[in-house]
Amino acid sequence: MIIKPRIRGFICTTAHPVGCAAGVDEQIDFAQQHKADANGPKKVLVLGASGGYGLASRIVSAYGFEASTLGVSFERSPAENRTASAGWYNNRAFERRAQTDGLYAKSIDGDAFSDEVKAQVIETIRSDLGEIDLLVYSLASPVRQHPRTGILHRSSIKPLGKDIEVQTLHVDRGVVHDVVLEAADEQETANTVAVMGGEDWEFWIEALSQAGVLARGFKTVSFTYIGTELTWPIYWHATLGKAKEDLDRASVSIGKSLETIQGSSQVVVLKAVVTQASSAIPVVPLYNSLLFRVMKNAGVHENCIEHINRMFNTQLYSDDQRLDAQGRLRMDDLEVEDGIQNEINRLWKIVNTENLKDLADLDGYREDFLRIFGFGIAGVDYEADVDHLLAGDP
């Protein structure tokens, strides 16, 4: 099959297996070349391990610290007439490379919100690893079926209180325009908290703790994004903000539950990057396009692997962490620096469709989006007929 990107709205329905593998190799090469003399994990569970910050965390754990890694994600396998999801190819590529390099790596494909997958993970830890010393919670899903009530919760990315009008970007057309966002009702807010809040993180720690598979000194982190005043109408003063407040609550609760094994729990605030999920959120594509231009001009832009590598090497296991008043670990320090934000705010006031390419990094945003699905990777022949089924894989 010759595979090209097929984009519908905010999603790409195809993924390139060779491109995904090349992207994984690029990240592995970076992690190998930028190891630090720092303490780190040795047995790691990553929830949401197939792409973005989750995949980067798995790669840095394995290739920065020689850790055994167990990954969980919910992926679409390939069929005769369609490709797999990018995450499915990423998992296969990472496992193949890690095993070649003598590292333990296993991926579990399933609904991480379910009790069944939790039980499968626990059994795998018991049989293969004995215990884990780090859990990275990096799930990004719009829906969650509650394992105890059976209710299917769907998140709604909406403001609170009243409708708002915001400026945003249609990435495909390169058009800056305004959009009215309808305010959420109480049920939509509650559903969003159920999906994106901290309850499932708590359920995971509870299950792992009761199973006795957490090492003394165990650490767990959950990734989040807060942003700045430009994105707060949808990221903070919104349903997402309520979910993030619940994540903070859960982190405190988890931390207390881990005291007997001298464990710790933290929310880690990361910088803005292009993800399939964030691309669908109004305001974000325009903000990110401006952010990338400003940070690249200042020489401080980081992609996923660069950002996560810095987190592991300088902050996560450091005695001198950069914390905010709520105890969150702030890795978004370069993004929220005054000089960067002052310039973004200046550009925000004047950006329009006509000057977009001059003021924003629209090309870079588009390139990052396509790279999620294995397209635009240097050295890959996208005219070649490839085995999208990976039938020859072991």
C-alpha cells in the first residue's frame, strides 16, 4: 500500500508505519545522545505510551536510564483496506528496537480505564518485573466508561458560566477567525471531570498498591497543561480547568496514600506541543503557531522528546525542583517566561489571515501535526509500497 495523509477536520485517518518507526528512532537517538548523570527509574509503567509525551517518557526511561518499560494504550490495529493508528505502529517500532537493544519492553493494548486492563498490567508486573518504581499517567481520551458504574462519560471542552467569543485558526485553510463557544452545563462539566480529572489515576494507584507491586520510593506523575491568559478561557476558566483542579486534588490524595512506602505523587505542567487532541481545541492552534515562532526565534523551543528529556534529567529526580504554590512541577518555564509571553500577546493583537505566515509558524505547526502520523520524516520514501500490516514482524 502507498500511504498518504488523509486529513478530515482535526484528525488524520492514515498513518505511515515506516515513518512512525523512523520517528521513534529519531527520539531514541536523541535520548541516547543526551543522557545525564542523574538518578532515574528502572521499572516504569506508562499509561498512554503510544505517542506524544507518553511515548517520549517511555523512550527517555529506556534509553536514558536503561529502564524496563511497560506501556498501555488503546490502538486501532491495521486491516486489509486501512492502516493502523499511529500509536499501534509506534508501539511495535519501540518494542522491536528496545528488544534488539537488550531492553525489556512490552505493550498492552486496551482500555486503561477498565478494571480488566488494570488486572492484566498487575499480572504482567508480577511475572516480568516484580514491582515498578515510576508510573507516568499520560492518558488523553475524550470518553471514559466508568469501571464501577458502567456509565459512559464524554468530555466537553467548553467555557463556564457564559458563552464566549475567541480568536482561533483553521489550520488547513490558514484562516484566522472568531468562534463563539457555548457555555457548559453542570452535567457536561461533571462528565469532563470524570474523564479528564484524577479519579482514574487514583484507581490505578489503589489497584497497584493493593497488589503490592509498588517499590519503596515509588514515584508517580500525571501530565497536564495550564497555559497562560490567552488560553485560559478554554484551558482554565472552563470544563478543562475543573478537571485540572480535580487532578491537583487527586495528586494530594495519592501522595498521602504512598507515605508508607516513602512514595510521591506530582502533577507536571508541560509546554504546549501539537497533539491530535489539542488541535481540536479552539484558540490552541493559533496560540501554538505564534508560540512556536517566538520560542524558535529565541532559541528555546522544545519538541516532545527534548522537553521530556529535560524533565527527567534536570527536575523529576532532583532535590531542587521548580514547583508552584500548588506543588506542581513546572516544566513550562520557558513558555511562560515574561519575554516570550509579552511577544505572543503583542502578536495576538495584530495577527490576521493576511499576516499569519509572517507572524506565526504555521508551516511548523502543520509539519508537527503530520509527524504525529509518521509523515514528513526525513529519509522515508513516501512513494514506496509498504507493508501496512507489518506481516513480517515477529
